[in-house]
Amino acid sequence: MALRMTTPRLLTVQAFLEDPAREWYGLELAQQAGLEPGTIYPILVAFENAGWLSSREDDIDPHVEGRPRRRYYLLTAEGSAAAQQWVTAAERRRRGRTVPGKLAW
């Protein structure tokens, strides 16, 4: 599934790429990416549906732990490759922009 690159999605993949083998839970990832929780969860669902992430729910008793269960997300091999491509493409676009005050030709 092809996903459209947006700034929030790019920030999310950059957060994952900081430590690709790490499992992240949603709120933690939102904070790392600098996004609001309401923004991160639809991105995580889209990435998981595209096969870029796998997820699991932690196995705790919320009453004993004093917090709700968390869903942890991990980049898949496909997700890691796609994330690298997105970051590379974004860097290329950023380098290709003209310098303010200079003509493009």
C-alpha cells in the first residue's frame, strides 16, 4: 500500500528510525515526534495497515499497574525500508529548494 508523505507522517518515521528496534507506545511516540496524541494514532493505524508496523498490547493488570494497557508498535523490515526512503526523499527535496532571494534558473 502506497502512503502519501505528510509532515506528521515524516516526523513519525523519523522518531521510529532513531531506534528502529525499539517498541514504542503511542503517547511516547507522539512526544518523541512532537505531535499531539490525536494526530499520532491515525498515523499508526495507517502504517500498521500498510504493513510498516506490527503491534501488540502489553499484558498487564491495569488495576495493579495503575495505568491503562498500552499498545506497542515496532517497525517491520518493510516499514524500516519505506521510512528510510521517505527520509531520503524529504532530504533531497529540502536540498533542492532555492535559496531565498535567488532566482531558480
